[in-house]
Amino acid sequence: MAGMEEIFGINVFNDSVMRQRLPRETYKALHKTIDDGRRLDADVASVVANAMKDWALEHGATHYTHWFQPLNSVTAEKHDAFISPLPGGAVIQEFSGKELVRGEADASSLPNGGLRSTFEARGYTAWDPTSYAFIKDHVLCIPTAYCSYGGEALDKKTPLLRSMEALNRQAVRILHLFGRMDTTRVTPTVGPEQEYFLVDKDLFDRRSDLIFAGRTLFGAKPPKGQELGDHFFGTIQTRVQAFMADLNDELWKLGVLAKTEHNETAPAQHEMAPIYAIANIACDHNQITMEMMKKVALRHNLVCLLAEKPFAGVNGSGKHNNWSMFTNTGYNLLEPGDSPHESAQFLLFLTSVIKAVDENQDLLRASVASAGNDHRLGGFEAPPAIISIFLGDELTEILEALEAGAIYNGREKTDMTIGVHMLPKFPRDTTDRNRTSPFAFTGNKFEFRSLGSSASVSDANVVLNTIVAESLRQFADELEKADDFRAALHALIVRTIHDHKRIIFNGNNYSLDWVEEARKRGLICLSSTVDALPCYTAEKNIHLFETHRVLSASELRSRRDIGLDSYAKMINIEAETMLMMARRQILPSVLRYAGRLSASCVSLKNAGASLSCGSALLSDLCGEIDRLKSGIDTLSGILNQKPAEGTPEKNAAYMHDSVLPAMAALRESADHLECMTDRTDWPFPTYDELLFSVQ
């Protein structure tokens, strides 16, 4: 069996492959494009295309595709064979530079938020040379951006690349003020941890809600959930371990730096974490990871659930976005060093993030908004919908001392005292971690914990890159004009701390007291997607994105409308699925059970038995059946009254305000019936089967 070193990146047209296969001058010219953002020469593209084609054919590829990420959080691909005709009926396999660099795709059928009409269908895919091509299922996948005929971004990659450039421009300006003239590029890095559930496929196939909605819409709480804490970091079951080993192999072949795997908090829940990568590549790799999780699970007769809240009563799944900034010289700008209070450069970049988060709470919340994530955020298991920053005691004390003009002498580093002499000593961190915070500093990076497990990580990183770029722009504008750089720098840091310290909270974000405290501080609480997504088109946010040339007003409107439209459609699918299951499965099943129970009561009565409990049970059951039928009728009526042609905001608001409460009422009666009905009569697998069947 091949080792990890032998298989890693075997299906990737990476730098080492290019170095071997490309002429030296072509390789250098391509790197000028990748490293410096220079335009790619057509002749260089032709040489790269031919080498890429030869490599792909040697690895069994028959087709190529421009692999892109449209505005629906999944990936898209159209396959074309390398085959071309020759005179006399012969064929040749070829691939031109033009085919590598540019493709064409329908720009009206995929979500576009009004940017394209059905009769305006032309769209383009453009090769992103900063992200390596790879082979998947005998297809050469070329990562590309996707735009309309008019140049509007119709994908997740284009604004991400733009935001990375915006951050680079402003961060380099700051570093040059510090005399770091060798720094020519600053790149955001991301390490997205991915949580997921695994359920048995045979059970999955018997649940229409899992098939159509990706999450359970009915289900009574089982006797045991996660309360014992025995699943988190517990021994991985044999079947799950086999899946994880298979997944690792597939990801390593595709160059994904899969690093950590473990059981998560809820039964049947797990996590995979990669080593950080450049933001653009990390986003591509996370899309690949989600796809591979689903494919590999099927090989093991499992189904991977990426929904944010597939089961009520246990923790849902998120995606922790570990974000930092690195220079081309290999320096992490969020690395405090041994004496963070003495590092003005670190403190400036730290306060730039604090300022960015405080001034753009609405955008950060909007960037993680979805129908699925609404069930998770604020559920005493995940960060609340209120955005705040955790810095830890040491950094908070440093900032407080700076603001007060006091001298901070630093925290004394001590060894951990465990009380067992034979155990090795190791230094104790100067601050703790906070798993309840939505935006936590974790040593040399920020961990944005609010992302949903099924989402593209691009949206959140577009916002992060852009808002920090704006903070740095304002800082650079001020400092470049200063007569005394050091004095101006100190004053700027102190003023920023004073103006934005309200966003720092090191306590328990799950506490109800924090909600009231956040309100007093003037922090924003956007509890639902319907509240959050319109923030994209607030005047200040349009100005922000247009200033940094990341998204135009029309592109922002499209993302707002697509998000709201997706929300309304998802809730509608869930409601229709509930009605189907309730009418065609639950109601007939409980009626049959009630009939059998009634017949049993009659038989016992005729035999002379006096069993009042049977009559009481039947009465309670019939009452709950009536309640179920009433819930079906109510939900059906509300769905029939939804706006026929409303705006995206109106449609989403109706689903949130009217449909969701009716769905909750219907579920409540169905879940009560599950607990009252003979197990053999219940029409689909229950939570105890789904959560505890994978061994």
C-alpha cells in the first residue's frame, strides 16, 4: 500500500509537476502571473495547456472542465473531451491555450440575482492560475472564475480574488511605513475546519426529509443524546474510521492538506480539519472536501450530512474559519511574538481587525446567513447571532494598559502544574480559549466560528478581507501624512482601542445576560437570515465594496436577492416535504395503530376486562391525531397563501414569519405521536436509529 508521501498531490498539476514539464522560461513566466498578478501571455498559455493535457492523459483523463463555483455554494462543471477530428475519420487529442484560459457557460440558468436575463445567456469562465488544476473522476478540472458577458461576477471565486488584492494593497502600504520594503505581497490564509454527520444509507433512504431537505423535519428526542459527553474525542467506530482513512487518501491525492480527524460533540458527528492554505486555494479545497465526503461515504454505505442542524436536540455542524495574513517573506502578521505589548506592528494589525469587526458586524453576520444556519446560531451550542471578539486575558490587558497610558510588564510564563511528577513539564499558555465566541483570537490567527457547515467559505472571507483592507486603508492614509510616525502610530492604536473596545467580550457568549449586555453596548443582533441579508445593500456597505473594487452595487444586490430567494425556496421545500410525510406516512400509520388499539380495547371489554388505561390512551392518541390533522391543514393553507410574485425580501419574510411557526406546530404534534405509537407502526427511522446505528 502506497504511503501518504507517495500519493500526496498525485492527481494535481502542481508546482513540482510544472517545473518538470514546462520549459524554464515558460515556468518563470507563469510564476510571474501567479506571484505578481501579471497578465498571462497567450503563447505561455498554449505551452502550459499542452503540458497539462499530456499530464492529464497519462493519468487517465479523457475530458476537461472549467470547474467553477456559482452563487449556490456548490461547484459546477461541463465536461469536454480532448478529442478533435482529423481528415479521413481519424481523431487526435488536443487542448489549446485558448481552451485553457477561457470557456463559455450559460449565465442565465444558474443563480444570478437579476444580473442576467434568460435571453442574455452568454457567460465566461476564466482560468485561475493561482489554484492548481486537478484530476477527478477521469476529468481534468481547471479552477476558474465565472462572470457574465458584462463582466459581473457570477461566482464565489471572483470577489474572493478581488478582496485578496484589496487586502494586499493596503497591508503592503502599512508594512512599507514600518520599513519592510522587502514585503511585496500580503496574502490572507485560511484553515476551514469541517463538521459533518454520518448516517447509515439504508436508514437515510427511508427518510424523505433527509433526501429532499438534508435534515430531519420530524423526530422525537431519544433517551440518550450528547449529555454524557462520551462521543466528543471518543474512540472512532470501525466503520467511521474506514471512511476517514478512505477520505484522507482521496483528499491527499488531490493535494488537500487533511490533518485532523475526530468525533465531535453529537452522536454520529465528526470533524476534519486541514492545515491552513492561501485563502483562494483553501476555499477551493473546502469545496473539494465536501464533495469527497459525500462520495466516499457512499462507498461505505453511509451518507454524509452537511446540513447545519440535521437533528433537533443535539449540536449542529459549523465550519470554523481560521484566518490570518502572511507576507511573501513568510511572516504571519497576527503572530504576537514573545512580547506582543512591545510590537507596534502586531498591535496595529490587531486593532485593524478589531475596528473592522466592530464597524461591520452586519456584514459578517450576513456572510454566514442561510436557512440552515439560522437553526444553529444562538442555539446554546454555537456562537450567537451577535458578533463579538474574544482576545483572551493577556491581549485584553495589553490594550487596556495602552488605552490608560499605563506600563504593561507582561504576564509571567509558568509551567503547567498537574500534580504528577513523572509527567513532563510544559509551558502554560498566557490565556485560555473561548469556544462560545463567534470571532476568537487563537494565538496567531482569528477563528470565525459562525460559518455553517454546508456553506462556501468564500463569502465570509470576501467580507473579512475587504473590511480589514478598509481599516488598513484608513490607517495608511493617516500615517503616511504624519510628521512623527511613531507618535502618530501610538495615538492611532490608542484611539482605535478606545473607539472599538465594545466589540471585545471574553465571557460566555451563550449566556442570556450577554444578550442584554450586547444591547447596552450598542452591538447589532440580526437573529435571522431575513434580517441579515439586506445589510449587503446598505449604503455604507455598497460604498465599502465599490471603494475596494470587490463588488459593485448590482453584484451586491444580486447576492442579497439570491440569498433571500434561496432561503424562501428552502423553507418551501421543507414545508412541502413535511406535508408529504405527514399526509402519506405519519397520518395513515397512526390511524392504523389507533384502529388496532381500538379493536384491542373492544376485545378486552367483550372479554370482561376493565382497562381504563386503554381507553385513556386511545383518547389521547385520537386527540393528538386531530391535532396533527389540524397542523397539516394550517400549514397547507399558509403555503397556499404565500405571495405569488413578491420581492425576494417579501417572500423570505413570509416564510420566516408565517410558514416556520406552522412547521414547528406540525412537528410538535408529530413528535408527540411518535412517542405514543407502536414502534413497528412508525413509518420511518427514528433518532435513536439514525444517531446510533453506525458502528
